[in-house]
Amino acid sequence: MVNSEITYLVGLLYNTDKNILISQLKKVDNPLILHYFAASYNWNSGFDVPTVILDNEACDLGTGLLMFHYADGYRLLESSDEISSSSLEEWKVFLRKIFNKLLSLNFKSQDISFDPELTKIQKYKLKKNNPDLPDVLISKTPGKEIDIPKI
């Protein structure tokens, strides 16, 4: 990552105007910038911004899986009933949307690797409860492993 990209990313991360941030993220055509942003995003700030990243054509499969797990998608894999009964509507909508996009592999690229780092025991329990669970939701994605810069 070059200095100008880091500066751009820092500017995005610390932009307090959500409308400007969303407008800028819609224009990003670099999958790495989207991945770095998603990895550094404050997930307590809502799901409008992650949805924009997910909808961006440059969003990579690895970024999609990262956002699924950072948004606590593991809970959906453990018990979809728990998600259905949640009062957090925005979270439920986001999880369902990203879940479906991951299942359909509806991503333009698969160049960025992400590993949800689930243990063998976690994977076993998930598969035991749901034998048809697709590996794409619990396994490392193809692509190049990248280090997330500390910003």
C-alpha cells in the first residue's frame, strides 16, 4: 500500500459525515481499499457503510467473508433462530444479505484471502448441526494473504 492510499484510507476512516463517506466508498474501485476499510471499521457504527462496501462491484470474496464474521455472522451459523428473534433489524438484514451473496459467490474477484480462524472443533460443531453448511462460510478464501495496516 502506497502512502497516498494510506492517506486516503485514513481520511475515509475518520470522516464523520456518513453521507460523504458513503458517497466516497461508492466510488472506490480498489478491492484492497475496501478490504482495509472493512477490517478497520467500527462495527458499532451501524450497517449502512458495510452495506455500501458489500454492494460495491470491487468488493472481493475475502472482504465479504471478513464482513460476515466481523458482523458476528458466526451466530447465524450457530442458530438462525437466534438471529430471527433478534430485535436488531439492521443487523439481521445485513447478515442475510451478505450470507446470500457469499453462498452465491456473487463477487467479481477472489484475490484477497481471509481466514475466519475457526477451530476444528468450531467447524465440527457447525457441520454437525448443519451438515449442508457450505465451506465458503467457515473456511479460508482463495487469494493472497494481506496484512491489515494499523491505522
